[in-house]
Amino acid sequence: MKEAKSDRLKRLQIVYIVVFLMFVAIILRLAQIQIQQGSDYANELADRSYKKDYISAMRGNIYDRNGYVIAESRPSHLAVFREQEVMGKKAYFALVEKLEKLLSVDKATLLKKMDVGYAYEKGNYVEAARQLPRYLEKELKVDLTDKEIAVLGEHRGDLPGIEVVTKPIRKYDPKQIAVQAVGYVRPFHIAENVKLASYKDESTRYLPNQLVGFDGIELSYEKELRGSNGYRMYEVAANQTVVKQVEEVPSVPGNHVYLTIDQRVQLDIRDSIREFLPKMRASIPEARAAKGAYVVAVEVKTGKVVAMVSYPEYDPNVWIEGPDQKTYDEIKLVVTNGTIREAPYDTRPLTGEAAIQEGYKHPGSIVPSGSVLKPITVLLGLQEGIISPSDRWNDGGVYHYGRGTDRIKNDSSKAHGMITPAISLQKSSNTYMARIGEELSRRKGKESAAVLQSYYHAFGLGVQTGVDLPNENKGKEDYLVMDENYGPLAAMVQASFGQQVRATTMQLAQFAATLANKGVRLQPQMVDKITDAEGKLVKTYTPKTMSTFPHPDKYWDILEQGMVLVTKSGGTAVRAYEGMPFQVAAKTGTSEQDIYVPVTVTDEKTGQKKTRWKMHRRITNGVSISYAPVDDPVLAVAVIVPEGGYGGRSAAIISRSVYDVYDKHIGFKR
């Protein structure tokens, strides 16, 4: 009995000892893991992180007012590269050699797009700085053919990191519809590099290669068009290669934008300009250097812009993958929307320094407005009591002002005899306007410029029109500079016939529409409505009044009567508008502009070279504003033809074609 009990105790002691030793071993192992290997495991855990790979949203489309697609995002099959964990430079180079044959893309281009730290230059592989994180997907070629897709599939085992995926790309209608107004897109990382203000602090919203609006509607309606990116959440290793996907959130497509532009009207106007300009250059000596024309047509009652032509145009599809230097040099002079900003003279085919020097010899798209501003002078004269509706004055062709030593002349010093306010507009009398300007300066003195400015601003001149496009220029108010330097007399007289204001085509179109609306200035409207991807209405746009400028109807009637007379026998635009089925109210302008060019001279005392501006020549620009039909205005049109000579022979001819085209496709009786 005692021996059995003793045996049990011995066995229990052995068990206790074994258990104790096991616990000791476990404790020692835990201590080893925690103390000796803890930092290794901690580093391994720290090396594991999560990265979001954003899925670019399908960008919304841009349509004309009738639903014609101008810009669209469509799915495209792309060859993409995602760097693998085990890849090194030998693997990169081997992959490039294979892809060059399969995709017909050269090694230098492939390596640049793969962004793996190497480049191919002059037949050799060289090191290069990486531009993007390793884990991001790199696009190698868009719009793969069925054959290329099949070949990549067959060789998939030999092409580590290469996949065929479907992504959205941007395409524009090849007919080039209002290209400067529509704008273009570029990768987001370029927007960041050029510090485009619209994308400040937006890096978390976009993929580096995601296309974003850079100008025009693409930029001003970016928030509506872009949609919402989705993402895939990946677990990635320390070297940024993917371990596994852990989550996916789908993207939401952007909204569709419907413009007020009618592509039929837009294209027919553009084509008429393309046909007219060579004929004009050949038949009008003053216009032999004219290459550009700028047109805006606005519906009077709504402010909707039905056509906006900045000519010449270009193909915006060149921006999708980025133009090379040669292509960029070919388009850079015509990218700017010359109807709202200063577009340069088209010096092509000259290049380099020769093109720069030639550019100095010609005006851009914003020129002195000239006689088209005379209706404002007449209205000011009536409202300020300088002239009366029954005013009659003998126009002798030359007007002396001040002490009589300074003078203003009509075109060719032509004397128009006894004229009324309306006839002064028909004949485009400079002397009649100078008379009003001189009397304004006498009555208002130092306040003259402010009074004149209030009239100009009421019609949208010297202020932004509010058009929903980026970077609109508000023009130039040169009379303010003249007033400061020479006093109110010289400023008011010179401004009276339109030489001291430089307005954009958009401003002049708003001015013409405001005349038609008897002082009600509407915001020019580029977008008619916005829908979601399924076509459901998201937002509509209604006319917005910017300001009102009430005056007695008899004053507005005088302006309209004078502008109608412009299109009649004895008027400056009779040939342009003859034979029309309805009455047009118009005013032409032939603005004079002195062109200065830079000249390098050597200072006789210091020997240093300096740049001075030298008078090159005086040119004339063709300008026109109008609205029609007079009895119930529907459309207002403004045209600027830099170096076009007489407005009645250049800008007014283009205006006539605008009415013909609008009547053909939309119609004035609706």
C-alpha cells in the first residue's frame, strides 16, 4: 500500500517536472521571440501596408444642344504594366525586347511608360529617375487591336506584369466643333506640374494619369464631368509590389453636359469663314495679311451662345497622349479661344525666331472696337442732354475741338451735311461723335471718364461678360489711360468714335444683345443642361440678368433706326445685308491700329544694347455687331476680323452668313 502510494507520488513529481520544463521552454521561446526576434517581426509587419489603386471614373460626355456628341469617353483596351516583386533590370530589358515586337512600340517609349528606373538612349540602356510609385499601373498602349490582344494573351506567361485592361479614353469629334470653347484634357500630373489653380490640393481625388479638363468647358465643368473614382485596396510589400487585393469600391461615371452650341450652325459658319478669308485677302489690299476671324452668335432672349468660332481651329485629339514638340509648335498659336481672350496672330508656316518677329507685326484677336461703339455715344448724348431726339447738325467732314488746333475727320474727310442722331449712325460720322465727346468733357470735367465708363459697363464692355468659360479677358479701357495722361477733353473726343476701347468678340455680342433687349444685359450661356450617366436631368440653366440700363423707348428707337439705316442705301453695310428676308439692325467698325515692333539699339554712352519699340505700320481691323429680326430680335452677332480692312466688307459679310446659316438650321420663326 505504502509502495503504491510512493510510486504515484514519484510519477506525479515526474509529470510536474515535465510540465514545469515545458512551461519554462515556452516562456523562454516567447522571450526569444519578443526580445531577440521581436524587432524582425515588427519590421516585417511594418513593411506590410495598404495602398489604394484608384479606378478612374468614366468622364461624362459633351453634347451640342441637339444631343450630337462632341466629346466622349469610351472604353478602350489598353496594355498595362504592373511591376512584379521579383523583377530586376534584366527582366525589364527582356520584357521590353518582347513587347517591342508584339506591340510595334519602340524600346525608348516602352521604358519611359513603364517607369522602372531605366531609359533607352542611343542604343543603350541607362539609369533614369522614377516618376511614379512602383505599385501603380502604367499604360503602355491604348486602343489595342484584336490581334494585339490575342498575341498578348498567347504570350502571357512570358510577359510578367503585363495585362490587357479596359479603361475610358477621351475622343473629340473629328469635324472639330467649337474646339477652343470645348477645350481639352490632359493627365492630372501635368495639371499639378503647371500649378493649374483648379486642381490645387486635389491630388487625392485623381490618378496621376487621369485626364482632367485643361481649358474650355472641359475645365469650367470639371466637377460635373469627372465623376467619382472608385478604388481597389491592395496589401503591398515593402518594395511596393502587390501581395493581395482586399477591397474594391466601384467608380461612379461623370455627368453629361449639353451645350447651347448647335454643331450644324457652328460648322457651317466655320466653313464659310474658311472659304471667305482667301477671297477677302485677294480682293482687299488692306486685308492681304488677315488670317483669323472671331464670331459669337447669341440668342437675344436667353443669352444662349449658339455659335462661337475662333478661327483657325485645330484637332484637340492631339492632347490625349500628348503632342510631340513638332505637333505642339504647329498648334500652339490656335489653341487659345480668341473670342474671349487674346489669341496671337497665326504666323505659320514660319517657325522659331522668324515666327516670333513676324508675330510682332500683326494684331491679336482683341483690337480697337471702332465705330461699332457709336450707338453708346449717341445714347449717352441723348441721356445726358447733350443732343435731343430731334437734333440736326451740319457735318462738314472735319471737327475742330479744344482750341481749334486738334481735329477729328470722317473717313476720307467726307462731309455728310445735315444729319440727325440716327443718320450719324448710318453714315458712321466721327465728327458727330466728337461733338458729343467734347461737350461731355466740358460738362463733367474730371468725372467724364467715370460717366463714360458707366455706359460702357452697362453694355458689358470693360467688364467680364460672365460667360461660363475660364480665363475670360475683360478687354482694355484705353480712354482711362488717355484721361490720366492727357485729360478728359482728349480722352472723351478720342473715345467717342470707338478708338479707345478694345473689346472681345464675346463682349461685343453681349453688347449687341443688350441693345436688342433695350438695356437688359444677359449672361452669355454655354451650357443648356446637365444629365447623369443614365440620362436623368440633373440641372437646367435659365437666363440670368447681369444688369439693366433703363432709358426712354424713344432713345432705343433712335439707336435701332440708325442701325437699320446702316443696312440701307447709303449705309456702311448695305451690300452685306441686301436681299435678306427680314430686317437687320447693324453697325460696322473699321478700327485703326498702330503696330509697333521691337528694335535692338546700342546706347552711345554705355555701349549696352537696349530694346525699343518702333512704329511699323498702321493697320485697319474689320468689326461688326448686329441683331435680327428687328421687329422681334432672336439673334445677336459679333464679328472681329483683325487686319480685315473695312468692317462692311469683311466682318459684316461674315455676319450675314451667320444669319443665313441660323435661318437654315434653326429658323427665326419658331
